[in-house]
Amino acid sequence: MTYPCIVNLIILDELRRQLLTRTPFDHLPEGVWKRTSALNTWGTNAIEGNTLTWVDVEKLLLRDLSVGNRPRRDIMETIQHETAFRNLLRRRTQPIALSTVLELHEEVFRGILDDAGQWRHVNVRIAGAKHAPPRMEKVVPAMEEWEADYDKRDMLGEEVFALAAWMHFQFESIHPFSDGNGRVGRLLLNLHFLRHSWPPVHVQPYDRTEYLSSLEAAHAGDLEVLIGFLRTAMAHSLVDLLDQLGTEEDELQDLKHIARSAPYSARYLSLRAGQGELPAVMVKGDWRTSARALRLYMNNVGWKSKRQAVRGKGARRKR
């Protein structure tokens, strides 16, 4: 199998190495993991229609303050999802089993859904999707096959992003719960990453269209779009965590500032960040990246592309 933007793996591996030399995930500073949990919770709930804003989630989860004029369900989802997410660090030493799936659903939707922690007993359809999940009587056999296939692929050492995309797509295709499949599926996805010593990824509101499109592409037989999406999301997570835990070279800066020390314009860097080639994060509508991320991009993507263009011109002149 071939992957798009294969050079991104080189960049991701180096950013991950830099992060792990600073702290193992089991010993992340409490404040860092608390913010990561809040960010993940806000994103995964927001793309499902939860009305809490990032400001609301900051108040509720980071400052222990109440928020007013929000539905009780939305507040409960936020608090309970954050707890389930934080517990992924404890779960990362254990296999991903069907009991794990049921427990995560129950943790997030206890007191919210009548069937929290139970496989669905109704037939469902995914809004806006051409794919129809299996009928209710086929859910348990399908999930048993999902568990067995994941264990086998994991044991055989399948590439971490390819396996992540497969397990997430298959889970969402089965849609084993009456509600909450997206949030539980993304918790399982991040549990997979943590088990393989990668940080969790976040799906933010501005990612929603691309994320859903990547799942639709997988239904059409193209899993590589989802693999590419996950790699880009991982780049976002890595530079964000390194900004909090790394050296001065890892400090996130706006593109106008960082372009002063680069052979690229801020506009060019913004384009590459939007395409996922340059590791960056979106902050209040603007991309930010670090000196380390830019250097890795220049060494592994930028200069390579430039040399190829120069060789191509030379070849045309010779003809």
C-alpha cells in the first residue's frame, strides 16, 4: 500500500521523538493533560452539535466555573467525556476489547441515554451517508469480528496510521450504538494512538467537513484519505504539545513572524499548513507553527520539491 505525502511520516516521527524525550505520556504534567482533555472534549462534542463554546469548556473544565444558558445534556456530555478521555491513559496498558467499547459509551452517556453502555436494539441510518449500518441483530457479530481483526492486525505490526484509519472506519461503519458512535469511535481511535506511544488527535469544528469526507471516501474504497487526515491531525497535536513542553525552537509563532527567517512568504506557509504539509495549529483563525516544524518541512519537503523543479527545468533544456 502507498500513502499520500509519505514524507510527512519523517516529520511526524521526529516531532514525536522530540516529545517523548521530554516526557512519557504517563507522566505528562497535570496542566498539560487537563488542557488536552478539554480541547479534545470540546472538539469531539462540537462537531456532533453540542452548544458549548471553547470559552464555555475552558470555564467548566479548566477553571471549575459554571456556565449558564446551556442545555443540561450538553454540560453532562462535556464533563463525562472529559473524564472518559482522561482515563485513556490508564486504559492504554490494556487490550482494546468489546468491554472497553461498552465501558467508554457508558462513561460518556450515563444518565443521558437510556441505553448507555448497551449495543443498539434498533436499526439506524447515518444522516447524509449512502452507507447503511448492519441491522441490529448483526451488530454483536460484526463487533466481535472488528475486535478479532484489530488484534490480529495489531499483533502483525500494521503501520500505526493505517491501522488507526481501518479500525475507526470499520467501527463507524458498524455504528454499534443508537447514539454516540462518533464520540466513542474517536475515543477508541485515541486509545489506539496512546497504546502505540503517539499522542491523541483532536477533530475540531473547522475539521468537520474534511473528517466526514474522509470517512465517505473510505466507504468508496479509498482509505488513504482518512490516513492522510489522521497524519495531519497528529501533526497539529504534536506541535501543540511541544509548544507547551519543548524548547524555544518549539514555541508556536504566527506565520508572518516565522517567515522572516525562512525563504517562504507567510502566504505560502499558510497554504502549506492548510494542505497539511507544514505542521501547524489554527489559533483564532490564523495558522501558527514552530521553528522546528518549519526546519523539518524545509529539510524533508520544501527543499526536495525545489530541487525536483530545478532538475525538471534542466532536463527540459537538454531536450
